[in-house]
Amino acid sequence: MKYIIMFKYLFAFIVLVLLDIGIFILFGLALMSYDDFYDETKGAYWSLESMTLSEQLIYIGFNVWLGINVLVLFILTYKIAKYWLCK
């Protein structure tokens, strides 16, 4: 029974990692249009003033998603370290 529970958590972890990678791929594909249609007259490369509204939202969403991933990584690292040190 213990191994079934461990397998369930491992399967959920793999699904979440694949979902996370998929979201990064979607953000990357959505930002490809900015690279294709960048116009130097509108502003510096990767500045918000050189982007359309949808590109700005995608760019901000990408950075928010990256921040969430860093936060989750810190939380997981803390929990693993706490588990190993308090053992």
C-alpha cells in the first residue's frame, strides 16, 4: 500500500512538471511573434513600449510564471532541507 501512495505522488509530480514545461513552451511560442514583427522605430528591443498590448500581457505573464516557479523551487528546497536536517 505504501508503494501505491508513493507512485501516486511521483506520477502527480511528473504531470505537474510536464504541465509547467508546456506552459513555458506556450509562452515561448506566443512571444515568437514579437521577434518576427519587431520594429526598431517603436523602441528598444524587449522594451514594453515596442510591444503591442497582447505581447505585453504575454511578457508579463511569462515573468509572473517564472516568479511562481522560483518561489515553488525555494519552498521545495526548504521542505527537503528541513526534512533532511530534522531527521
